Amino acid sequence: MNIALGATKWSTTWNVTLRAAFPGLITGILLAIGRVMGETAPLIFTAGNSLSVPTELMGSGSWVASMPYTIWAYISDPREYLQVKAHGTALALMIMVLTVDVVANIISRKVTRRLV
């Protein structure tokens, strides 16, 4: 059908299908990044975690704690000042995820207006 109108399959795919799908692809990628930032279990179980300052560039001394691990470690501790730090870390993580989501929404709207 497209060939009868003078368009090849590739030009139809490129100019119609991908242009229509592009905003959704960008939004999906950015939302996936936001989701990855908030994931906790894989980081706690697989990442090397240390609450100390890194002392090496490579090796076991280079491990630092992920934010979810820091929240878990500090909130589990009975000391009040560490629980306050856990709440601050949780707030920072939520702000980072919210920022990524808002940026994804803005980019999606701008790209959608331009392409469609």
C-alpha cells in the first residue's frame, strides 16, 4: 500500500512509525531510570556495601553504600541521629526519582508537540 503512494517500507517505518513512537520510547527510558534509582532489594543483595569513605579506586576499599542500603542500615539502628540521616537520605532519593519523572514528562510533552 505504501509503495503505491511512493513510500518504501523503510521510509514509512522511519517517518511514520518511529516518529509516533519516539515520545513514548523516551518517556519509557527516563521512567525506567527513575525506577532503577528507587530499587532496593537488588542493590542490597548484590552490591558491595560499606558505610565508610572509599579508600581505593578499585577493589574492596572502593565500595560505597547505595542510598537504599544506607536508609535500611540507618533506620535499623536505634540511635536517633542515624534515623534522622535515614529520613534525609530517603527524602533525597524521593526527590531524585521525582526529578527524573518530571524531566521525562517535560521531554515527552515537548517531543510530542514537535513530532506529532
